[in-house]
Amino acid sequence: MDWLPQRVLVVGLLRTGRAAVHALRGYEVEVVAYDADPDVDVSGLQAELRLGAWDDAVLDGVGLLVKSPGVPTEAEPIVAAGARGIPVVSEIELGARLLPNPFVAVTGTNGKTTTTALLGAILDAGAVPVEVAGNIGRALTSLVGHASQEAWIVCELSSFQLEDVTTLAPRVALLTNLEPDHLDRHGTFAAYEAIKLTLFERQSEDDVAVVPRGFGPVPGNARRVEFAAGDPLPAEPRIRGEHNRANAAAATAAARAIGVPDEAIASALRSFPGVEHRIEEIATVEGVLYVNDSKATNAAAALRALASFAGRRKHVILGGRGKAEPYDALAAAFEAGDRAYLIGEAAGALAPALEHAGVEFLRVNTLQRAVTTAASAAAPRDVVLLSPACASFDQFTSYEHRGEEFRRLVQKLPGWDPNAAPTEASSNSGS
């Protein structure tokens, strides 16, 4: 491993950074671990720790910097490393270099996690050794030293994770869709799109690029396979909505490229229940269906959730930290009788779009008030939908934290029955 120097700096010590540190400890290198938060949890990290205010001296002797996805390119350590000519790679790039496994890499704006998890379930149903990692919640480098070399790695990749990836060349690269997102970090849609499409750059003629039908050209030399929501499938997916049928079609195309038989694909499509925090039907309380779609962190994702419950009166909880995108199309998608409950920093940006579209809304500020107010207003067969169209970091540590808090609040409602299933899920499982 000529590329691995004697001294490596890992920047950002949350889930992915910690995994990178642990992975590097298996090699004869000195590991320095830095985080700007002096109170970050560093228990169990065997590394030279540097916390708090940045000091360029941390880079002395460092030959490689590994960047966690939450660290922007303009952060002081990254800029300082560039000035010294020190290579910067992402945690994903480190994992790709250390793992000899074949990769299926999944990116896009929406549907990444569902497609990744479904593809993992399909490979498992087909008796193909598989590990699922990446943005889905399991750091790629956590597989180093633990994954069988024969296992396919299905890896979900965000735009943040694709920054500073230089050698990853997936056997199968899959793009779910592309819509404006993370413009607060990337600046323009063109810049965001360019980062996403780097996934295909290093693919050869022996690889496969899976893209939405009609999508423009992608870089690289892979064989192109297209998919669409209306494609014939080996079985109808259990998960709800046309967007999830598109996710199923994408996963089916990728699985077929790997060689999974249709019988196994059909079995997984019929049984896959979906992923937490993604149009997750968590409870029916006094006839009202409560749906956790906390992962809808942009307007396009929230649009899909609204469409999934067309014809039903919806009480939609919106807001959080915005991503510098317009909300006019989202507001226009509300149906007569729907109501919005606005929380968090983006309430001020959401309100004018809803008002212009004639949508009734209340500014309730907190998720707790949103749930209790919506529950009081909802009637049987209504849907209370947490689909914020915004990031969670103004009031929560993550979208998972926000979704779990929504679940907790629903479970405190009068009429909650811990033994009752969300009856809508079973009755709509084939839709």
C-alpha cells in the first residue's frame, strides 16, 4: 500500500470518522484524530487526539487527510492541507482503497436509502453474500477487516461522501434521480449534479451504469441500463407509492446486472417492508394514520410523500433547516382541505409559498406542538404526515432523531394502543 503514508489525519470524529480511525489501526500507521468539537465522544479511539480550535501544526508529518462527510471543503483543516499539498480523501475513498470487494454504489437525490436497503435484501434473497453500508447509517470503513472478500458491498453515497473520491470504480453504479438539494453547500444545481455523476467516471466497459430512463449522458465507459417506475417487475413491491416502484425498478435492474435470478428478486420485492423514517406508517390512532417521513429533507422528497396519500386529508408537518430551495411546487401539491404545521428555522420561508397557494397553515414552532395540534384537528381516515422538506439540524441531531421523537410523541397520544399495527400498511402493501 504505497499510497498509505506513515502518518494519517482523520478529520471529524462522529460515526464515519470513528470508523476510519478504527480501520487505520489495523495498519502500521500513526493516526491523528481531530474534531472542532472539544466535547465530541472519543472513548475507545486509539489515536493521537486533537480537539477544539484548529492549529496548522496538527498537519506536521501528515501524508494523508481523511475527511468525514460532514466536513465541508472550506473547513480550516482541508484548506490548510491543500496549501501544504497533502492529499485529501473521503472516508468512502479510504474504504474503497482498503476493501477488495465488488461494489454496487447507489446515489441520487431521493430514494437512495430505500433502493440500497432493497438491493441488499434482493442479494440476500438470492444467496449472494452482501454487506450494506455508506450513507444508510453504517460507515464503509467499519467493514475493513470484517467483511468477507466475496461479499458484494451495496454502498449508498451522498454528495458529501462523493467529495474527494478518486479511485472508487463500482461494478454497478446506480443513480435514482437528480433534483435540487444541498444547494446551501454546493451553491448551484450544476455543481451538485457534477459531484453526483463522478460516481460513473471510473467505470469501464465491463461495468454497468443504471440510470433513470431518458436521463442524459453520464461519464465513464460502462454499459448503460435504464429503468422507470412503469417497468415490468418480477413482482409488485410491498412498499407504497409510484416513487417506490421506481426504486424497485432501479434495484431490480442492478440485481439483474449482478446475476440475481428473478425468483429471488420477486421474493424480496414482496417482503421488503421499507426503511425507517421514509413514509413509515407507524400507527393508526383513533382512525388517524400517523406517518414518519423524517428523511424527506428536501421539497422533492416531501412531494413524493404527499402524492402517496393523494385523496386523503393530510395534516403535514413541515420545516426545519432549509436548503436554499423554493417551496412553490410543494405548496401547490397540497389538496383542498389539507393543512400544514410549520416548525423550525424554515417556517418563515415556507409560509409565503403556502399562503400564495391558498394552503391553510399554522406556525407551531416545535414538533411537539405540531403533533398535538394536528392530532386534535384530524378526523378518522386523515393522515398526520411528518414530511419536513428540510434538514433537521436546527432542533435535532439528525433526521433519525427527529423521526424517533415523532414516534415518541405519537405514542403519547390518547387512544394509542401499543398492540395495534398501523392498519394502513397491510391494506396497502401491494400498492
